[in-house]
Amino acid sequence: MTFTTLTFGLFLVLVFALHWCARGRVGQNSVILVASYLFYGWWDLRFCALLLGSSLLDYAIARAIARSQPQPALARQRRTLVAVSCVANLGLLAAFKYFDFFIDSLALALEQVGVSAELPSLRLILPVGISFYTFQTLGYTIDVYRGDVRASRSLLDYLAYVSFFPQLVAGPIERARNLLPQLERPRQFDEATAREGARQMLWGLTKKVILADHLGAFVAEIYLGDGSVHASGPVLLIATVAFALQIYCDFSAYSDLAVGTAKLFGIRLVRNFAYPYFSRSVVEFWRRWHMSLSTWFRDYVYVPLGGSQCGPRRRWLNLMVTFTLSGLWHGANWTFVVWGAANGLLVAMAGRAGTASRELPSTLRGWPGFVAFVQMLATFTLICLTWVFFRAVDLGHALRILAKIFVELPSPAAWAQLGHHDEFLVAFAPLVGIFVLVEWHSRAAEHPLVSLSSWPRPGRWLLYSAMLWTTLYLMPDDPHAFLYFQF
């Protein structure tokens, strides 16, 4: 069940009605809990047992930590408990997501040196959203251990916090200090908040169906699934830019739909995207992209390693470790590891360049707009080059694509291949241009439709109706899954 299906629409209407008919916190959270497990079990009922087991383990550990918190003599016991949580959660993630990857990599490495070995494998089905809710429960336990949040006394509230269906399978990764207090009190229906949620859902649905899915079809055609590279360098460059827009429109669309849906139930989730492609440096980009994950790695990996409160070499190492692990979190493939490491290197280099950028020549200081545009363009270019590793089938495929882009870019004959895709380019170039202008105009707002609140009501309803009908008309019979479902 995904957000872009009629099934989910009917499901949402039913849950919305039951939630606001329920009395008090217990009734509302009971509806949310049952609906969330039904939503998750729609993919595979076995996934629900895994979700429940992970939730119960961290609930019990957090309660045990809370009971021993006032007693200094039990500090060692608390450290043991949080270590058990880390081992259990990360072990669960490793078993389902990474065991076969490392076993296959080891077997391949042994083959390269002439050793043939039959190594064990699990070949387990990867549960949808396991990376997201594992980090959410693990973060909760660590926060209780640190004393940043109190352990929930209500199992119902806690289970609803972990399984809240709008953000369960692809985030945002919620912290207990934001979401749990909202579930620990009864909610009152607010029409203005619900309308805002519906607008945000409409914007997300439009981005997903009109832009992300159609850009994705073009990218898939150019990149191909077998790892071969038939397109010319300029075509691959256009496809890489298209993928950068696809993954942003796809993932930010899911976040908009999740945040908007939550608002229908009187709950506010954290913001996950803040117009990242308008960033003026790679450092700023990672403050604006997938913010719930970036801050998770910052708080639970980068800072405990020492963060920036150490020497330059250690700082670089901390960044590289954090970003490499972030890349591995995205998928069991060396392409993701290299993608994460490349971004870590860019962030480290950008941090050094930041000091030099403050010493711009006096001639450039009088052109702040031009300097900002150049910085945005340079940042977007660097990010696009790293996306090649994210999208490629394997490292060899990624390197062949990059080689073709750089070698064939000056060739007029290579540019001529764009003529084979003129129908797509003619149709989507203006649409993408309009989308970029709309986002630029609305970059101070949470999402573009917020800035339309000053429009006359007939104009707003006309625009909303046009967006909705266009989206429904272009929606395929079998809607495409969101990209981040695989993580």
C-alpha cells in the first residue's frame, strides 16, 4: 500500500474518520496503532512481527534504563543495556540487509586470489522500511540513556510512536522528543492544520507522479539495468541531472505526503527537505537534504566520535566515517559506500574552502548575486557527479559513465545523440524550468503551496483542481514505488 494508490486513499479516509471519532488519547492512539500495523502488514504480515519485536525490545530496555537512572552505582548496568540495544538493532539490520552483501564480497575477494570457498548465506527478504524504524527505536534508547527524553510509561503510546504509518517506511526519522509528546496527549481537530496537510499532500503527489516518475523512466532508459553504457556523454550528463531531480522530487514528495498526512491527525513531523539544490556549498546541501537522517548521523555517530572538537586530521576521519556509514545505510552495494565516502570528502574539503571563500576579491564582493549563483551551480554539479555512483548498477558502471561524460562532452557528434530524445526534452525541459522557478520563489516556505495563501480563494481552488486532475490523469495504472522504499 503506497501513498499514490486508490487503496491508500480509501484507507486514509477510514482511519481519519475513526481517529477523530475516537475518544481521548487511548482511543486515538489505538486507531493509529491498528492502522499502522495494517498498513505495514499490507506488504507482508511477517514484517509486523519484526517491527513489534524490535519495538518491545527497546521499550523494555528504555524502561530498565529509566529505573536505574537515579542510581550512580548502576551506571555500568545502563551502559550494558544501551549496548544490548545497539547490538540487537544493528545486528537485526546487518542480518537482513548486509550479511549476504559482505559474504558475497568476501567470496569475490577470495576468488581474485585463487581461493574458492562456499560461504553461508541467508538470502532473507528485506523488510520495507527496516532502516528507518531501526534507527528510530535505537535513537530513542540512546536518548533515554543520555537523559534527553524520559522513557515512555505507556506501551500503547510508544508502539504508536514507532509504527506511525505516515513516516514508518521512508521517514522522516522521528526523535522521541518531537513525536512522542504529541502522542501522549489527546489531539483536537484543527481545520486550518488539516487544510495545510491536504495542500502539502497535493504538492507531494504532484511532484511524485508528474515529475519523479516520468524523469525516472527517462533515467532508466539511459542508464540501463545491465551495467552497459550505450548512450553518449552528453546524453548521460542529461540523464544524471534528470536523476538528481528525480530522486529529489521522489523522496521529498514522500516526505511531503508523510508530513501532510500526519497533519490530518493533528501531528507535526519534522521537516526533511529545505530546497537543497539551492545550497551554496556541499556542507549546506547536507544541512538541507534528508535532514532527519543527517542529524541522526550527526548526533549518534559524528559527535560521539569527537565531531569537530578535535584536530583537523581527526575531524576529517570523523567526517569520512560518518558519511561512509551513511552511504552504507542506503544500501548493500559498494556504489553506496563510495557515494557516501565521496560526499564525506567533499564536505571535508568544503569546510576548508569555507574559510578561503570569506576572503573574496573586492571586485566580486560587489556582485553577491552572481557569486551565489556560481556557488549554487558548482554545488549542484558536484552533487550530480556523486549521484552517478548512487544510481549506477556497480562501480564499473559508474566509472564508465563518468568517463564517457568527461571524454565525450566536447564532441559535437556526441551531442547529436540528444536528437533521439528530443520528444522527452521538449516536453520536460519547460516543466522542470517551471518547477525550479516555483521552488525558488517559495524557498522561504515549507512547501510552495504555502505561499499561495494570499491568493483569492477561487484562484487557489482552480489551481488545486488543475493540479489534482492533471496528477490523476497522468497517474499510471500501476504506480511506481518510492525510491527510498528499498532502503
